[in-house]
Amino acid sequence: MAGLQSEQDILRQSDPEKLHRIRHSTSHLLAMAVQKLFPETKVTIGPAIENGFYYDFDRPTPFTPDDLKKIEKEMRRIVQQKLPMVREEVPREQMRERLVALGEPYKLEIFEGFDPQVPVTLYRTGDWWDLCAGPHVESTAEIHPNAFKLRSVSAAYWRGDETRPQLQRIYGTAWETPEQLEEFLRREEEAKRRDHRKLGRELGLFTFSDQVGPGLPLWTPKGTLLRQTLEDFLRKEQVKRGYQQVITPHIARVDLFKTSGHWFKYKDDMFPLMATSEEGDEEGFVMKPMNCPMHIQIYKSELHSYRDLPIRLAEFGTVYRYEQSGELGGLTRVRGFTVDDSHLFVTPEQLDDEFKKVVDLIQFVFQSLQLGDSFSARLSFRDPTSDKYIGSDEVWEKAQSAIFKAAEDLKLNYFVAEGEAAFYGPKLDFIFRDVLGREWQLGTVQVDYNLPERFDLEYVAEDGSRRRPVMIHRAPFGSLERLVGILIEHYAGEFPLWLSPEQVRVLPVTDEFAGYAESVKDRLLAANIRAAVDGTSERLSKKIRNGEVAKVPVLLVVGEKEAQTGTVAVRDRSDRQQSTQSLEDLVATLQARITQRT
């Protein structure tokens, strides 16, 4: 992993703005090359995107792989001419006449939508030009001829509207140097090898069924063991830190989410109302999109003294969001997912200390999952110009100040992101970078003054008065489904011993030693080590290969010698070495490794 991670620095050597100009300019080269080779083609738009660019074309004949090779060759020829890319402002009527004369209906439609007060610009490269606001490189000489590549062709509707013409979208990637391109392409191949959808199927961890519905994963016995191991790990740690486990229903009255504000903010992302009244009004039940309003009801079920606080309620609660089918993707975007949710009810004086304890827990979780050295903290604050947030400026300022102070005190590597706050409060999000350099948001911790106000929460203060508690929302894992998908790809399916669904596989050399193999398995199971026996009639070499393909951390070969001496021949994935050990010594070693999560 370390070697892969260090290589990602190659992709970060360029200034992001410079890369954006290169990619935007390369999209123009693409359109220029296409119209030189295929003059009947109409052009539309061609923006820079993450890691590359695309351009949409209207052409009656589909582009072929051979066409892409020809287009790439023409693009390199243009680059080598070192043509200036010149920005020109053009009077509106003159631009309209040019577009009509060229017979470019899509560009004309874009032009007609421009603000009349904004200057109209084009960029000219040689004798070819494109309606565009820029920015671009000064000259094609700034684009390395061996640092871009066309990747694929797909269908795309004009302006994303399925009632409009279907276009052909050519995707490409562009970098500053050939070395960056090579590393990016290598990373793409590595990402395909690690794809959690592929590995999850091969390792037998989860499946999807059209009869159940898209975005609703089904966990196999092995996948369930993996989930349970993660849950048990966090649950035990939470108990040590004073959390109390709760369980809440999967559905609730819609009024609960009206009070919290979720119904008005996320109605379109929630599953529709069910069990409504005969009049069809909004008095029915919904699948819960969040756990927090239910935890609030548990807190509110009795009056608490300041001596009771902090109260820390935790639940592995499954929630439901009606994600659009086109946005679903394996485990990382689903419609039903389990959140390692917890809500802390604290006095204002306890807020700072409790917030820091939550951050410590999240860091502990990252380190245990071998993710601890590759994260940054995003301070997700509100956009003061937006109306999507609830609560007063005063409570937002208090909450944001608390998060900022904690990040400073803990010396976190943080950055501020306005507009990324939850609608009820700011949050500190942990952004993890995986072994391929991709960034994922995992743990989150939020400060909330608003929901206690909306639900009229109280505690009895030391002087006998009634006061509002502050809520902390936190989830170290975030979505358990998403975390598993990320971990599959981060480890390439080779989970560490403590996390692996099948920790040990026993391989009898022949059927004659199947009885001893079963006794070895039983001893391991008695020691809480997950073990299985390969009882097939395959040759030993095939059994070993099958165990390696299944990514089992420890393989134990047993034959006549091992049965006579009470030993096992150990093939350990961690050091790729084979050794002979007594069964009891092996049990002690594995238990220590599992306990220490090494």
C-alpha cells in the first residue's frame, strides 16, 4: 500500500488551475480535430471535469475505436503546430450571424441564452474557433502531445433532457506530463482490480436482486460476519466510553420529521407516505431517513437532571433514502443503509470536552482500520447567503465557534467549507484518502442547538431552572454499507486478520486426514477464531490456490506428520512464509493478533 500511496504524489504536482486550463483546452482540440476529420459533425459543449474532459457531438454515424485513434493523432498534430489560443470579444449580432452561417444550432441555442449584458467571447485556434468563456492555455505548445488520451464514447441527451437529441460524448483525460498520464492510467487499472462490486461478488460478501429492488444489498453469511465484526468492534469501544445502546423503529409518523425539519428539506429524497388517512393528507407514516428524531424522543421520555448529562445514545440504525436509480452504485450509494449513529445530550459547559472525546473516538476507529494517517478534517459550515438552514445566526455562530475551537485545540489538519453544513447545524467531516488517492468522507461529528429547540428539550440545572441541552450527532463509520465498499477496495479484498470473515482455512492433504482437520477447526472455533475446512477432493496445490484466491489470511496444511505431532503447517499471508507450529502456539499467536488488530 505504501508504494501505491507515494506514487499518488505524481498526480498532485500540477497546479489545479493550470490543469483545468489544459483540460478545457484539450477539449477544444478534440472538437477541432473531430470537425477537421468529420466535417458534418455539429459541436455542443466540452467542459473540463475531474481528471479530464469531454465533448458532446451530434453526428449521424457512431464514433468507433478506430475513429478515436484517428482523432487522437490529429489532436497531436495540432498540438505540435504550437498554435496560439486567442480570446476574442465579438458583438452579439455578429456572433449570431456567424453561428447561423456555420449551421451550428446547439451553439446558437447556447448563445441565445446568454445574458445580454455579458460580453460574448470566442477562442480561436488557427482557423477554427469555438464559442467559449474560457479560460484556456496561451498556446497548444503548453499541451504535451503524450499527456492526453481519449478514453471512451457514450450517449448523452442534449442538456440532459431525454426529449432532446441524443448526442455522442467523447471522454478523455489530460495531464501536464506523460508520467502523470501513465500513473493515472495505472491507477485506473488498479481501481478496476479493486472494484468492490467485483470483489464483493468473487468473495461472496453481498448480492443484489431485481426482485428485492435496486440499491438494497443482501448480505451473505460471509458479508454478515464482516459487518458484525465491525459493529462488535465499535459497540465494545462505545461501551468503554459511556455510550448506551438503543433500538428504534424503521418507520415513524411523518409529523416527527416535520418537527425536525427533515420532511420539508428532504421530502423528495424520502420514500413516499404510507398508511395515510382516507383523505390522503400528510398524517401517515414514512420510512425514517434519520435516526436523530427518535433518539430525541428517548431523551424526552423522562426529565433529566444536569447530573445525568452527558447522555450518549448509540444505535446501528438502518435508514432509507429514495436515491435515483442512475445514482446507485454498489455499496457506496444505496437506498437502505445502516448508520453507526449516536446522539449526545450535553450541557453547554460539557460541549467542548465531549466534542473532543468524539473526535478521539473517530481517530481511534481510523487507526484500527489502518486508515489513520491519511485524513483531513473538513469544517462544514453554513453559507450565510443561503436560506436552507434553520435557526438563528446566534446559535450557528456558537456551534461553528465550538467546532473551530476543537479543531484548533486538537491541531487537526483542517479546512473550512462554507455551504456543506447540515441544515440544522455545522459539522466536522473526516475526509479519508484511500490507497489509490481517492477521497471519501467517513466519520462526522455535528454540533446542534436547533433540534433541542424545535423539540423543546430540557434538563434541570443545578439552580433548579430548566435549560436546553446541546446535541452532538456523530457517526465514526458513517454508512456501514459504504464503509465496507471502501474497505474492500482499500484492502483489495485482503482484510486484516481481525476483520476477515474467514480467518483460517484448514487444508487436509488427503481425505485420510479430514478428521484431524475438523479437530483443528473445532479448536480454533472454540478460541473464537473463524475457521473452515476445505473438504473437497481437489489436489493440495489447488486447495492452496483456492484459499489464496479467497484471500484467507492463514492457511493450515495438515497431513500425517501434523496429525501425529499435534501441529499444523502454517502459510501466513502476512509474511508469505511457511512454518510448522503446535496448534496451541498458533491459537495463542492468532488470538493476540486479533485482539491487537494487527
